[in-house]
Amino acid sequence: MSFARLIGRLGGLLAAAVGAFVAYYGLLVGSATVPRGLDALLAGELNVFVVIGLSGVVVALVGLAVAAGRGRPWAITVGTLLIAVAALGLALYALSPLVVLVAGVVGLLLFFSGASLNAARGDAT
């Protein structure tokens, strides 16, 4: 395995860890006025915690796929989407600076980790 693929897979593992944390926060943590994301999801409602939790699940699954050496197109797509969300949140000042920073860094991490996987050759080198 080349050094670029090793770093890409470690980046995918880091993105999976961040996605798992965001999924935990979104689905299992609530506030005084808004129910937990899992409770709202089971009741068929859609709130901000459901969106955050499901987004974290997607990022965690894509990060695990990259860590396993698969999911190149998904990593590039989800990474690009996170970069666009971060840029839009920064331009409109709709998100907190910490959310913009984390979304942008994880998006770049997924994008370049997915790009480090070579679809044509696999792990031959």
C-alpha cells in the first residue's frame, strides 16, 4: 500500500469518527424545547436534530468505506457537499463558525481521502 493510500485511509477513519460523534449528538442528545432526534424520527417528525444525526450517520458510513478502501465516488460526493455547505454557511453567516470549520475540514478530508483511492488499480501497489 502506498503512503498516499495509507494517509487517505487514516483520513477516512478520522472522518468516520467525527461522523459517529455528530450522529450521536444528533440522534441521542436533545434540548429542553426540541425532542431527541431518535424520538422525533420514530414519531415521524423532522427537526434539526434528525437532520444532524442522519448527516453524521452518512459521513460515518462513507468514512468507514474509505477506511476499507471502497466508496471513492461517495467520498468525493459527500466531501464536495460538505465543502459547499460550509461555503454557503460562511457566505450567508447562517451557521456558527465552528460548524463551518468542522464541515469544511471534514469535507476536504473526505474529498482528498476518496481521491487518494485509485479505482482502476485497487491495492496492487
